[in-house]
Amino acid sequence: MRRFLAASIGIVLVVAQPAGAVPVEEAARGEAPRPALPHSIAMPADIPVPALPGAIGFCHAYPQACGNRGGAERVALTEQVWAELDAVNRAVNAAIRPERETGPDRWRLDTDAGDCDDYAVQKRQALIERGYPAGAIALAVARLPHGEMHLVAVIRSDHGDFVLDNRFDEIRAWTSLPYRFQMMTAGADPRRWVAVAPAGRAAPAMLARLAPPVRIEPVRPEPAAKPESRPASWQQAGWRDVVIAALLF
């Protein structure tokens, strides 16, 4: 809806603009229409489950990246925020060389080679350093179509939840992916996890508890030096037993 003030008669006219129409101001200036922001839904996750061993080890190795930082649980999605999320996803995907893990699963920051968990925690850290609230950046475990377990970063917004995945440069709504999401972090602490219900089974009470989205002014810090490289990859696991799945990380 667009409002135009009729100054000569002192009233406000409300004019409906057809969906997909070019805004009047942009058409008058000869500008191309701006694409609409994408929409998703919130991941329905509310039942506490044990933390993954990889997450516990990560917090031991990087205590500054964990703990109760507080902050909002969602961000207000704007064109600027979407563009920055896209840039971070692509930059981290390009910076880390895929490498299959051969030993105990460890999640590391600032590595030049690793598996899905290294991409996920690096994206989370990059967004936190740019001013995004830690509580709005989740880590989520999903089962891929061929059975392998996979970790991704998830941005929680007022337009729903979106996945920053090392398998795709484009950010995608979690419901559009052929994954079976199993569990995700709750709030700002990577040591707190909750089970994810299938899409379409969101608990209204849980969704109603989400705080209003926060509008952020991202900052851009200097890039940190990268330490040694490391191996990577997740093993297959069953989805029904979250505890068993957790022990595989």
C-alpha cells in the first residue's frame, strides 16, 4: 500500500499497488524494480536434547565464542542484511577447502581446510563479529538424502529461518532443502540444543515466545590471520535417536 497526501483537500488517499508492480518512484526515475525479500518459516524446535560432543569441544577450545551472550533471537531482514549474509556465505565457502575428517570430530575457527562444521562455525563467528546477535545465529544438524549428517549455520529472522550452507553459495529457506533437520542450538550458547520437528508441525506457543526482531548495524572488522589447516566430514547416523546421533560428532 502506498499513501499519497492530497494537500489541496487535506486528506490521505490509500492506493493499492498490484503485487509485483514497479514502485511509482522507481518507475518515474526509470529504475529497475528491487527484488522482494525472501520468506521462510521458523524452525519448530523446543525440546532440549544433549549437546553434540563437537559443540562441547568447540566451547572448550573457543570459550569466547560461547557462553550466554544474550541478545535478540531474530534479526530484521532488510536488503542490506540479506546482501551481507550472502557475502559472508560465499566468502567462507570460498575461503575453506573441503577436506574429509579422519580423526575425532573437532570444530575449528580460522582454518583453511575442513568439513561442514568448520564452515558453519566460521560463518557464525563472522556474523557475530559484524554485529549480529549470537542468539539469532543457530547451528543446525540435518541428515542429507544419502544419509550423511551435516552441520549448517542458520540465520533466524522476522522473515523466517534461512540456511548458510557450504554445499550452496545461495542462501536458502530451510524448508526448500532436501534435508531432514534433527536438532539445532537454542539461543546464544552452542552447548544448548533442541530437537527440530518436521516442517509444518511448529508449536504456536514456541513461536509466540520469539522476541521481536532486532535491527542491526553490522560492523566490518579486520580479517584475522588463519592458523593451521585440519581435516573433516560427518558420519552417517540415525535420526530417531538424537543421543546416538550426537555421539557421532
